[in-house]
Amino acid sequence: MTSGTAAARDSGPLRGRVVAALGRSDSAAAAGAVLIALLIGALLIAATGKSVPGAFSAMVHGAFGSTGDLAGTLVETVPLALVGVGVSLAFRAGLFNIGAEGQLLVGGLAAAVVGSDLPSAPAVVVLPAMAVSAMAAGACWAGVAAVLKLRLGANEMLTTIMLNYVATYLVTYLLNGPLRDPSSALAQTRQLSPAAGLPLLIPGTTLHAGILLAVAAAVIGQLWLFRRVWGLRLRVVGLNPEAALGAGLPVRRMLLSAFAISGVLAGLAGFCQVAGVQGRMIVDLSPGYGYSGIVVALLGRTTPVGALIAAFFFGALSVGGQAMETAVGVPASVVTVIQYLVVLLLIARGAAGLLRRPAGVEEGA
Amino acid sequence: MFHWLVSDAGQGFFAATMRLAVPLLLAALGGVYCERSGVVNVGLEGMMLSAALAASLTATSTGSAAAGLLAGVAAGVLVAALLGVFTVVLPGDPVIAGISLNLLAAGTTTFVFRAVVGTAGTSRPSPVIDATPVPGLRSVPVLGPLLFDQTFLVYVALAAVIATSVILRRTSWGLLIRACGEHPAAADSVGLDVNRTRFVCLLVSGALAGLGGVFVSLVSSSQFVENMTAGRGYIALAILILGHRTPFGVLAASLLFGLGDAFQLRAQLSYSGVPFEFLLMIPYVLTILMIALFGRWLRTPAALGVPFRRGRK
């Protein structure tokens, strides 16, 4: 139990307090942060010399203009929501899982490998097989960081970041070498069979069934976190690990399960991208979903349903941003700036809340 | 073995070791000030990346590497000041603030770079900082290429190791820094300004990480590439922890990482049959191994990451 104590102490009560402070910041604060970030985004667009109303209307039109555009936004919501829900649950346990990017990549890889190994199987066999292997791969990748933390006390933030780079190079190697489609000039696997594709929900658009998985993950996550013993224990471990140990909670097992769930959901996001969008594994499967998902979790006040809503907003921003780049020539990365500004502003809000509280109220130590 | 050491290949290997170690060393040295004063600095990556871009763009547009260097340091200090607002002035969680700031820096540098050079273009090569070899000493085997055939930034980094060690152990400012990291309430009770000291340390850290970023874009390369620091700021953080947050510890750890990186570069050139992707993983895997093997025995300053408010414990 000694290393459990070390791992628990390492998570720190301060972190739990800040997560709690972020959780308390109401929806109005989140909306205010979004508004200020959009204003700064407008200034950046103006700085490039392009018309600000033109750019924003291109953005809104690109994200919601037609059924097809809305479908595109929802498709973009899927990986962000899945990653965001997983990161939220890890945060609640006091863990910094920055490794969703790598977990998503190995998940997508596993899904593509299983999918191409079952070329003639029907969809009812191949899709679950792909999903399960993607989730297992994501959980294993997160498990490396979990075991290193729980056994050896290695800081999970650093190990998960390093594992992201390792996963990227692993995928690059496999797609250029053993898993490469010999008939293609690009580094990608073979096209999967139609049975290995997620069914479309609205014919004629890109909207695939992955959105149902994302909504289910958010709703189930919310229920488990706030209505089940597991969730209560998880939150206790995150808010006060010492108290959790004192109360005899299985802290190590809770931390391990938080890591695993986080990896499972990131792996599932990889599966959705492979089976729902690309139809194969590619090197650029993720334009940073693993990192945006962290911000989605924070904006959603580290609640699963909040993460789903934040993911929809981020999905709209990035789809709209691409449309804006095409239409008026403002770099789409202005959207990234807006996204991360939102979180910094929320931190400022949460921190200001801590500052205003009278001395001694928050201190357990 | 000795023949290899004095051969061109051996000399090149040691020169590369130093070149790859110095950006890490500079950033980690900055971290020493910051973390010994009690502020967790996860923002090194963002400071390095912003500095790399500022240095490259300024050097290209003014034609002067010196102007680029100044702009890079200024960018590093600016990012550090921002981090200071979120971790010292408003005591937010330093890890969340640092990571958000790094991601913000990644987005902003990409935006600025694309806005300046066009959506798909690459920039013109910028002027670079040239090597200033020390005559005579440069032909000493091993030590020559390692120490005396480098750009002046390498000499600055090595001097900064000694200076940091002296400052921390022999000056009253160093004592103040350590007091803020170990027992801020005690420092405060004798009238010392804890949060001002921490903020200043953060700015020093920004300047040093900025120099590291300048090294990446003006010495190791002559062009900015999107996300070109590629996690070096995080590796520097690991080096900081492995080096026990002491200047010479950090020097040893960054040389170890430089050695690993130089080895993988050399292995890529020698057609060893190992796929180059696996060689590129070496620095990251090395970081994981080092944290896993030595991570738990290291002592941290007692008040690291604890925001200081007067009247509260």
C-alpha cells in the first residue's frame, strides 16, 4: 500500500481544489470566457487585414449552413467528445492524462488491423471486433503510464506526453512499412471492406453512428460519476487522496480504472475515425484531437455531459475555421488560438474564485 | 576506441552531442530558478516554441541574427509573464495553466507563421548564429569539439550553469529563492516578498528557455518549422527533475540526453537496418525510462506548486 500512498500524495489536494473550482464556475463564466476568446480571435483576424464579419459569417455558415455542414460539425464532435469525457474522468481522479493523442492513434491502428484481418465478415462481427480491439489498445497504451505511476511513481503528465511521440513514430513506421497498402503512394493501410464502416445516420451526409457512441459515453459517464459508488469514490480520490486512503478506499485500483477508462474512450475515438471517417488507418488520423480533448474537458467543467457540449462547440469552431480559411483566406489556426484562450480565461476565473474566498476556509492542511 | 574519438566522425559526434544538449540545458536551467522558488514550470515548451518563431521571423526580416536573438528572449519572457499571471498573481493550477499555455503557443505560432509566410509556404532561410571556435583549444580531442568549437550560446549556457550554482548557493538572492521554495511563510515573516521573487524567477526562466528556443531555430536550423521544438520543453522538464533541480545535475542530465539524440542521428546516417522511426523514439523513450527509474527518489522543494497567500498556510 506504500506506493499507493505515494501515488495519492503525488496527485495533491491543490489539484482537486482547482478542479472543484473549475467545476463551480457556472455556465455563465464559461460563456463569458468563450465570448472574450472570440473577441480576441476577431482582433487576430482583423490583424491579418481580412474582414471580421466576413470571416465569422463564413465560419458560422461552414459549421451550420446546411444539413451537410451540421453533419460535418457532428462528425468532428465525436472524437473530441469521446476524448473529452475520458480526460474529464481522469481529471476527477486527480490524474493528468495528456496522452489521449497517442491512445487514439494506437486505437485507430488496432481497429484498422482487425478490420483488414476480417475482410469478408459481416458488419455485426467486424465492427464490434474493431471497437473492442481499439478500446483495448487505448487502455494498454494508457496502462503503460498507469503502471509506471503506480509502481514507480513516475509523473503521468510527462510519461503520457512522451508516449504520444512514441505512438506517432510507431504509427508512421507501421504505415510506411509492414501495414502499408502496396498499391498506394501514401503511407496508409488498405481500404477496409464496406462492412467495416460505421453506418450513416442521415444518408447523403457524412454523419456516422459514432455520434451515438459519443452521446452514450457522455450520459453513462455522467451517471457513473454522480450517481454510482464508483463515481463517488473516484471523486474522493481526486479531491483528497489522503482521506480516501484513510477511509480504506482502493486508491490504486481507482487510479488504474480512471487511466483505463480514459484510454478506452480515446481508443474508441480512434475507432470512430477509422471506421466512420477514413475507412482505413492514415498517419494524420488525428489533427490533435487528443490535445483539444483536454481543453474540451476543462471547458465542460470536467463533467462528461459538459464535455459533450464543449466538444460540439469545438467541433463547430474547427469545421467553421476550415470553411473560413477556404472562403476568406484567414489561417484556420486562429480557431486553435480561440480554443486555448477559452481555457486560460476559465483558469483565471477559477483562480479568482479561490482568491476571493476568506482565509482558512479552503484549508484542510 | 581512441582512434574513433579523434577521428572526424568522433569529433562530429561530440559536437552534435553538445549542439543537441544545449537547448535542453538552457530551458532546464531556467526551470531551476523557477522551481527552486516554488513555481512549477510546465510552460517551458511554449516559451521555447514562441522564442523559436520570434527569433526566426525577426532574423529573417531584419537580416540580423542578433536582433532575432533579442526577439526570441523577449518572446520567452512574455510567455513566462503570462504564466506568472496565471500561477503567481492568480494562483491557478500551475500544471493546467502551463499545458494550456503550451497548446496556446502551438496554435498562435502556427497562426502567426502561416499569416506571415502564407498558408502553404516555407520561409526564406534566416541568418544563423555562426560558431566562434576558440583557437588552439578546438583541436583537443573530445573536449575540443565538445566545448571549444561551438556558437557563443554554448559558452553562455555553460557559464550560466556556473553562475546559477554560485547564485543559488552563495548569494542572498539565491537564499531568498530557496526560502520561497522551501518555506514561503518564513520568508514572508521577515519581510521578503515571496510572490515578487517567484515572478522574477519565472521571468529569468522565460529568458533562458527563450535562449533555448533561439538555439533551435537560429543555430540548429535556419528556418522555423511548425511545432519545431517537438516536446523539447517537456524533456527539459524531465531533465530538471532528474537533475535534482541543481545546475550541475541538470548539466549532466542534458548531456546524457544530447548523447542519446546524437547517437540516434548517427545511427540514422549509418544504415544500421533499424527503421529510422524507432531511432527517433530514442529521446522520448529515454525520458520515460529515466523518469520511471529515478523519478521517485528525487526530493522536491517543500512548497513547490503551492501558491503563496499571506495569512494562509
